[in-house]
Amino acid sequence: MPRERATVTCRVCDGTVHEFLDLGRQPLSDAFREPDCDTKEFFFRLAVGQCESCTMVQLTESVPRDKMFHEDYPYHSSGSAGMREHFSGAARRFLATELAAPDPFIVEMGCNDGVMLSTIHQAGVRHLGFEPSGRVAELARTKGVRVLTEFFEDSTAARIREAEGPAQVIFAANTMCHIPYPNSIFRGVDALLAPDGVFVFEDPYLGDLVEKTSFDQIYDEHFFLFSAHSVRAMAEHYGFELVDVERLPVHGGEIRYTLARTSRRTPSAAVADLLAEEDARRLSDMETLRGFAAGVMRVRDDLVALLRRLRTEGSSVVAYGATAKSATVTNFCDIGPELVSYVCDSTPAKQHRMTPGKHIPVRPPTAFRDPYPDYALLFAWNHADEIMANEQEFRRSGGRWISYVPNVRVL
């Protein structure tokens, strides 16, 4: 395990952050390159630490937001049937519980292609999505969603409050963990949220990440790794209160956090239960996080050893799912085309390009089936059930899946 490096300042409370994991030199996780592209690739040091004061786990170095979220941002939230149903369910829940007042208003930061707000639009409820990535924002507009192609922050939120009044709900999915300037976000929430409104966000859960050794959840876009303890501390720091938590099965394990203004709502029993569970697991202890880091090193060594053995034996090996998180795996483990011939992905914007950093070709699903490889490394492991249901012929043809979460194994 790498030695502890110099400390940095917490982006939430200005406390001291102590590093516990170094994943090395990494590219932008969604910067898929054309094969003939000769421009210099951006790299940064991907390392993780914990604040000794508020316990927030965070990257020690941030990437400028315009490098990650831009006109050509390739991720579409509607790309999975499971995620479409998940966000439709979230919208229906808001409609039933929080948007019953006359002329309610809901705002989503990072609305992507409108997968959640399209259900709100169909219900005739006033809404607005913030989405700085132009092309996915345009997809949301085709669904009837109102979108502002800007970042959510204090100045934009104040402008919307003046023009449209307060919001009963401010929602963010897989967005809050992307933002290394929570002070501006919470000033914006304070300006825009109705007195009895709720700020709801869902993001990957540190507890699941540690339990599963799913280190690929750590990449440039995931600046924060939240726990109930750290979110409670963050909320209190900015004048809010954590009033509910809900476990979600998506993306390998997430928590939906509900915040309200202090003393406006009674916290649910689920909050105390999750805090107690984290205490029992010693999730906030540096010793636990260092143990997680040691597990990451074991997974790396086991995965590389397996891939090298298979290629030496003459087996064909490809990967499935050109996910953002796969950039962490390929670059940290030094996995290139010599170990994995190509990555299969259904996203047209990624096809016929190369993966960030290691430049593995990305091909459409038709390539996966013509002919089937001997082994497929499952980068999109959080969609395993859906993928395996769609690719049953691969198994029938003798193909075998390789997983590395929570450990390396051939399925």
C-alpha cells in the first residue's frame, strides 16, 4: 500500500484530509478518443482521502468541471431499462408526496437526458432541469423537459428563484458527488428551496464501495464518496438537516439522502439506523479505509494475473461496457489492447473510438457476437443481470464472464 502523502484541505469544512488510496495517473473517464486523434491527453493524479473533522471521503485533486461536462458528454441516463424505471419511480414518488401543493415546482440539477423530469412533464407539473452538457440537454428538450444549459450554483439558483419562485423539491442523481464546491451548491439550495421543501440527492454509497472493494466507483467525476455520517455533517455545516435515507440497488449501491431546513421535519428512524450501522462497521475509521485500499491492491494483482494467463493460453478476451468507471480499472491495472482486445458498448457516441488512457478499441454489440470471444470482462457489472439476460447466447456458446467485484473470479 502506498505511503500516506501530504494532506489537503476538506472541501466541506476546511478540515485536514488524510490520503489513504492512490490510484495513480488517470485520464478523463469519459474522454473517448478518435483512433486518429493526436491531441495531448489530459491526465491527473487520482487519490482519495478522508477529512479528520467531518469524515467526508473525497478526492485530493479535482478536475476542472468544463473538462468533464461539456457539449460532447457521452453518458445518457436513459441508456438502461433499469435506470429508466428507477427514475420514473422517483418522479412518481415526488408527485405523490411532495408536489401536491397548488402550482408546485421541482428543479433537478444535472438532469441529463430528462429521464426523471420527462415523467414530471407528462404530469403537467412545473419543472426545470439544469444540464451544462449541451447534447444531452437537447435530448431532454425533445421529451418536453424545460432545461437550462448551465451549472447549478448560487447565482443561477437565485436567478431562478426571482423568476419562478421557490421549489418544493430540488433533486440530483449522481450529481452531488461530482461537485467539489458544495458551498456554492448549498447557497443555491438555500436561495431556491421553499421553507418546507426538500433537497434530495442520490449517489454511490461509501459503505457499499468498501464492502464490495468496488474501487472503480472512484474516478474524476466522483469527487465525493458519501456516507450517512459525512452527509449529516455536511448538511449541518450549511444549515440543513438529514431527515431521511433510503438504500438503492442501482449503480452498485447508492443512498438517496433527503435534507430539509433545520427543525422543519422530523428525521426518520432510517437515519438513526444507518448511522448506527456505520458505527458498528467502523466505516468512518481510517483503519477501515486503509483495509479497503489493501483490498484494492489485491484485486488489481489478481485481475492482471488472470488476464495474462488467459492470453498466454491463447484465449480471446474482450470487455463489456465502456463505462466511465472502467477507465480507473484499465489505467490503474495497466490493462491495454494486449490483454483485452476491445470493449463492447451499445452507446453510439463511444463506438469506433478508443478508451481513455489505454486506447482499447470500442465496438458495437454486433462485434461481440461475430464471433463470440472465450471470455468477457464485465466492466458494467452494476448492470450484470440486464446484460446477461441480453447475452444468453454467449454463455450457450461456451463463453464465460469475468468479474472483479467484490473479487476476481470467472463466472
